[in-house]
Amino acid sequence: MSAEALTRAALDRIAAREAEIGAFAHLDPERALAEARAVDRLPARSPLHGVPIGVKDIFDTADLPTEYGSPIYKGHRPRADAALVALARAAGMVVIGKTVTTEFATRTPGKTRNPRGPSRTPGGSSSGSAAAVADGMVPLAFGTQTAGSVIRPAAYCGVVGFKPSFGLLPRAGMKQTADGLDTAGVFARSVAEAARFVGVLTNRSGLVDLPPLPSPRLAFCRTHQWPEAEPATVALFEGLDLPEIAAPPEHAGLAEAHETIYRYEIAGALAWEDATHHDLLSKRLADMIAAGRAIDGAAYDAARRAAETARAALPGFFGSYDAIVVPATPGEAPEGLASTGEPTFNRIWTLLGVPCVTVPAGCGPNGMPLGLQLVGRIGDDARLLAAAAAFEARLSRS
């Protein structure tokens, strides 16, 4: 199949479904087809040559508007592509369009609905990317995670979401809100596809062709946030038949540490927007920035030290296991579109910088997807993904 034919198929699916789902912030079908035709004239540059992708509208694109989910940047046209977009194009991938992000990738939702239940949130902040992959509009898409913005929407929409180790994917040209937390990630329909996507972008053959790990050593951990798990998630874990490990004591305050760091850093990252266009910020974000400004620098430093202490103890947490299975979300995607759900089970892993991947794990009582999250060692993304692929196969069989 040519890149043009595949791009046309994707555009046809988008045309049929976009009015209901609202996954895209910007589409230019003729531009996408012209890019696909140009790709078809080139020799294959990667295993993903000709594949159409969605790009979260938090990444700069030179040939499409980049508005970061905010009216402050309405019609904004960057001069250059973000690093990840440029790498994808260099590998022969076709940018089909820009997917919806929440306001500056925070908590105020955009227009996107969950393809599995349009009255429910798709999650956030990578709402459009998760929905576009879940609905078959594109096979792959970029997202970002500062708290739970890849793992949560992937779980809610029933697809694979992969947040690599902090810094594995370049962030140049990505609108950042928290420098110590912001992480680029991807959405796909299988673990192997997510691994290949990141492998092509980072020139890692061990991810492009993921080595099999038939019998991964897995354990599960309830984490300190377990009381917030809904009955469907509790039942999911009761059926796993995995050894259980205790949540380390140094993880107890990490959710609060994450929130301190997030608010403190976002107050600095969006200082210009707050000073010059305060009236165009949502009240939710304006309040978050104000709260961040009120945080004392010493409290911020203490939160970072708590994260460093917990990070140093991670080898003991993982022990001999290849990956640890933890909840991805409290439960199914909540009803309504005013909220993107809670990143309850994602914050500490983002703060620690470990790689995380969520795989679909059936449905809850309302027929909406549930996901399970696997976390791995910092820098050992291939091992995590190999374990997740085996776990994915096990879930599929059961």
C-alpha cells in the first residue's frame, strides 16, 4: 500500500468520525496528501515509512497551526517543527494533523469525546491522540505526560500508551509547563507498535524489533494510592495471580511532592502568558499558577529531594522483577466532559522518571475500557516493553 493510499484511508475515517469524536485541532487534508505523495517518491527510510501519525497540539509544526490548546495562541505558526516531528518526518512518517490537547496540557478539557462512550471523557491532556488511535483514525500518535497525560487517556480509551524514561524522547519544540516532569510519549494499538515507534525515533534497534520475553518476572503493587481504586480496578488486580510487593515507605509523600513541583514550575513556565493574557486563561489554570507562585522555594527544593531519595531506592523496589504492575486509573472513564479524570496512579511514576506503559485489560461494569500499568527501571525501556508485550499476550488469551 502506498503512503498516499494509507493517508487517504485515514482521512476517510477522520471525515466519517471527527464530528462525533473531535480528536483533531487542525486538519489540512490536501497538505497531508501532498506530504504522502512526496514520501512515496522516496526510498524507504524506516520500518514506519509512509505511516500517518497524529501530533498533539503541544508540539510545534512549521506547516500547521500550533495553539497549545489556548486562545492566547490562536493561529500561531511556529517557524520550525519540534524535534520529534522532524524526526518522524525524516523517518518517512506522514503528519496527518494536530490532535486536541487540554489547555497547555493541563486540566481544562478540549472538545474530544471518548470513542468507547462519547458521553465520557477520553482523559487528558493527550485527549485527541488517545481518541484518534482508539477510533482507528491513525495507527500512531504523539502525547505528553506531566502527571498522567499519556497513561490515563490510553487506559480510558482502550489503547496502549507508553511514557518512556524521562528524557528518552527529545522535548525541543514542545511547549513545556514543568521542566522536571514533562515527558514526551506515544499511543499505539499494541505494545510492539509503541516500541517500534519510539525505536525508530531514537534509532534503537532493540525497540524497533522488540526481543521476546516469554516469561517475564512480574509483581503487583497496590501503591499508597490504593484506597482510591474503584471496585472494577480492585477486581482486576484480584484476578492477576501475581506475587505482591509492598509500596515502599519513601513513596508515601511522592504524590504531594509531585503536586508541589508541578505547581511551582508551571508558575514560571507560563509567567508570560499570565502577565500578558491573564484574561484568556481558564480560571482553573489561573488558580494553579497563583498557587504555584505562593509555594516557597524551600518547599520546592524539599519536594525534589524527596523524589531523589525515592529514585535512589528504586533498585530495591524492583528487586529481581522485570516490571511492576500497578493501577493505571482509579477505574473507568468518568461520565461527562467537564473533567479529564484523576492522575491518581500516575503522578509518582512521572515524578520518578521511570518508563511506564498501559495495556488494555478488559472492561468495567459500564462496558468502558480498563487498563493495567507496568512500570520499569529508568533507562531500561526495552526490558519493560518486552515484559509488557508478554503481559499483553497473556491478557489477550484470558
